[in-house]
Amino acid sequence: MGDIDQDVFDIVINNSAAKWKEIARRLLKGKSVTEIKNEIDDIEEKSPGKIKVQCQKIFEFWVENDKNATVTKLVDALRKLGLNLTASKIEEMQGIALSRSPHSR
């Protein structure tokens, strides 16, 4: 999916899917509140109760609509939400070390 490996998304889906709406709001912050709400509502309507599917769908939407979608942006969004373990798993898998602010450690 785009320049981001599905394996990266699988880490989030398997570890933090329950927070998919918060992740969506972080990743889509350049969109209007209404547009984000509509996309979340649409995903929920099409896949009710299927949190992992919903999480996957928001990643697909993000990559399709943000030509600058990167692993770094995803990791930053996860850290801002306090999902540090998930972010660290991605970094470990990717072999990347992102600079972190003191607040995200």
C-alpha cells in the first residue's frame, strides 16, 4: 500500500486497532473535521463491529489521500497518542530510530 509495507499496518492493527478513530484523526489532521467524521462514519457503517477491518480501511484512505504518507508520520501519530509500544515495534521492524521529543519517551 503506497510506500508503506502492509507489515507496518499489521503491527498497528494487531496491537492498537481499538484506537483506530484516534489514529485516524491524527493521520488525517489536514482534512476538515467534517470530512474526517464522514470517513469514520462510512467505515463504521460498512464494517460494523470489525475493528481490525476498520483500522485497515482508515490506513487505505490515508495512503490514498495523503501523497506524503510515511512510516515516520504514522509513528509520530502513534507516539502523540501514547501508543509507544506499537510505535517502537514499527521502528524495530523498520530498523529506524526517529528523534523523539522528551514527552514521547
